Amino acid sequence: MPIVKLRQVTYHYPLTPTPALQDIDLDIEEGEFVAIIGPNGAGKSTLCYTLAGFIPHFYKGELHGTVEVDGDNAQHSNLSDWVMKVGLVFQNPFNQISGAKYTVFEEVAFGLENLGVPRAEIIRRVEEVLERIGIADLADRSPYSLSGGQQQRVALASILVMQPKVLVLDEPTSQMDPIGTREVFGAIRKMAEQGITVVMAEHKVEWIAQFADRVIALWEGKILLEGTPHQVLTDERLCEKGFGVSRYTTTARLAIPRSLWKKERPLPVTLEEAVAGFSDSLQTHRQEGRA
């Protein structure tokens, strides 16, 4: 049974003529890593806020349809209860740092302290998540002395330490370099393997292809495409609608008419796939030249 169920979900922000989400039907299984892609204004953040309960409990507007997580209905639940089940990491980490703590360790422990978790358990869980996210060396630093990418990892750790059933991330690696991005994607992948359901709005399609189980493409508040990473990320409709597409997919598509990429070979999304495909085509050309 899916842990997340959305049925005919339509949402209007206050005083807006068109819906930000329209007729969204979506099932997400426990432990699944689902990536949400789309151009600006497609509804990615709105979908994240809906899953996290901020819609309708914080952003009012008009919400129609049903949003269920682990059998509970968002419209009939309190936000304080909902956030214990669904954790949200914002795009801007500055909005998520409490400002009430002096060190990274204390910041990550803040939520557990408010719940009255025993001290020994807090220390164990905070140390474990800091190590997992790769910021154990920052434990004694002030959150406000960190770079944007480091702050984003602190925000992620603050949610992970609460051990939510569903983790929702709104472009969590937007301020990270490639090394930080790989570390965070890897950590999130491990979370999914341990049973946490992950929903991530993200633009970095090459990383999505490597780590996500399923991709959903939003366009003007509706689901345009849904499927495996390769099915969605190589679909020609993404280019037509202004989605970000992997440079390797674009290059291979342009190479097909020049016989530099085999038509029968799936288009690449990652560097490794592109290298393998172009190497294969080059080898074929060499063999034909010798024939």
C-alpha cells in the first residue's frame, strides 16, 4: 500500500486566477526515491509544501482533493502532528536555521530537545546524522559562519535527525558544489534504502538519473510525464516545454543524424553513459573503415 496518496489535488494560492496544482493523482511507495522536475512556476515547490502540510495549514488558499500520508489526511491533521511524519528541507537553508543555537551540533539537536528525547539518545542521533551528511567536522562551528552549501547540509541534518517517514526536499543542493551534491544525494539514497520515503524537487538531472527510482515532470501544475529516470529525462517533450535537459542527452540527440550515435541505443543522461555510447559508435566506425 502506498505511503503517500494524492487524489485529484488542485490548489489555488490566494487571489490567483489559475491553480498552482491541478488534478494531481500520485502514489508513492514506502522507501521510494521520487524526483520532481519542471521549469520555474511548474508547481514543484507547491507540491512539496502540500506534501509537508504547509498547504493548507500555513498557506491558506483553496485546496481540493485528498492528501494522505501513512493513512492520515492532511486536511484533518494538525501541522504540529504532520511535521513529525513528513520532514521538509527548504531551498534556502537560512529560512530553516532556528537562530536560537550557537553551534551546528546544538542546531541539529534543537528539534529533539523540544520533543524531550533523552540526552544520551540526542547525542547518539546527532552524531550519527552529522557523520552521515559529512559535516561532523562542523559540529562546533556557528551555523552562521558556514557557506550556503554547508548550511544546507545542516538544515538537512536537522530534519533527518527527527527520523520522519517521508522526507521532502525542495532543491536541497542548489547551493552545493559537485562534491557536496554527490555526498547529499548519496546520503539521501541511503535514507531511502533504510525505508524513508524521499520526494525531491531538483534541477540536476544527471544526479537524478543516478539516484532516483522514479521521476515526475510537472508542467503548469499538472503531471506531464512519469516513469523511470531514463524514460522521463530523455523524452523529447522536455525540450519542447523548456525543461532542463542533460547536456549528454542533447549531444547524443544531435549526433544521431550524423551517425555518431546509434539510433537503437538509449540516449544518455550521465557522463558515463555518454562515454560508453560514443565509444561504441567510434569503434563501429573504425571496424567499418577497415572492412
